Amino acid sequence: MILSIRQVQVMPGKMGAARAFAAEITEYVKGAHKMDFEIVRPVGGCPQRVAWVGRYKDLAAYEEAMNKLGGDKRFVELSTKTADVWVPGTMQDEIWQGN
């Protein structure tokens, strides 16, 4: 199993907007692309972060999903409309292998 984790820091005073966006885009991805995708929040460390976790069968499935999302005009539109919510330069992507 492959896990992808994208986290980003939220601008001060924008957590409500960040959570609303996170819910909107997560529901869109789940519905439109049938992906196993969820929002997570930190328990420790900097609380001003939001992260998404996606689960994929293997790296080929992950690559296919990323290609679909990159070519999805609605996904790109949703992703770019909230640029003022995130601290620039704080987006971090990681790919993990599960058991």
C-alpha cells in the first residue's frame, strides 16, 4: 500500500477557511475520482496545519491518480482559489509505503 501525505501550514486567522476548503476538495476527490482520501490534523507540533492522506494499491495506482487530478480542471480550479489561505512555501508532500 502507498500512502501520500500532503501538508500545508495555514495563515493566521484562516483556519476556518482552510477547514472548509479541505472538506470541499476532499469530498470532490472522493466523489469524482473514487479515491481513498481523508483530512487529518496534527495532535502535536504546529497546530496551524492541515494535511491530506491518500491510500493507493501501489505506485502505479498513485501515479494514475495524480495524473487524473492534474488533468481535472475542477480540481485545479478548487486548488487555486484558496492561495491566500496557505503560508507560501510550506506545502510538503511525502509518499510512504505501508504493509
